[in-house]
Amino acid sequence: MCQGIALLDEALELARQERAALENANYEEAIELAGRRGELTGMAWSLLARETMDEYRSRLLEQARLQEQLSDIAARARNDVRQSLNHARREQRRIRGYHQAVGHALQ
């Protein structure tokens, strides 16, 4: 097997691990895996040979499909984090209001 194809196969495996990390809210690991995946894909690209173009194409299409999934998962995670932050801000305002009310009551 061509070294470039082996690198793309490894990049695909990293994409699958990245998907699992995102699904488990392990964002730091996902970022690390994405960086490594990009490096491997770049290395594989530099090794592209005419006789392996079809194999490259199939693996790159698979990687593009996985990237769509990763983007969807990341967008959902971003929305979850935003909602959580908004909830925390509302709670903080509510607690501040109680705090002020207690302060006024004690005066």
C-alpha cells in the first residue's frame, strides 16, 4: 500500500476518534485530533501519485463526509454551551436580585 494512502487511512481513523471525542464533550482531545488529522492529510497530499488518485479520492470523500458529521456535532455542542452560559447568567442575575432584596430587608 502507498504511504500516502496509509496516511489518509490514519487520518480517517483520527476523524472517527475526533467524532467520539466530540460526542463525549471532550473538546480538548477533539482539537488535538483535528490538528493531527490535518497534518496527516497534508503529508498524504504531498505524496499524491497519479496511480493512486482513485484511492485518494475515495478516502478524501470519506473524510469530507466525516467532516460534515464533525461540523454538525460541533455546532450542536456550541449551542449547548451557549444555552448553558445563558442559563448561568440568568441564575446569577436571580441570585444577585435575592442578595439585594435581603440587603434591603435587613436595613
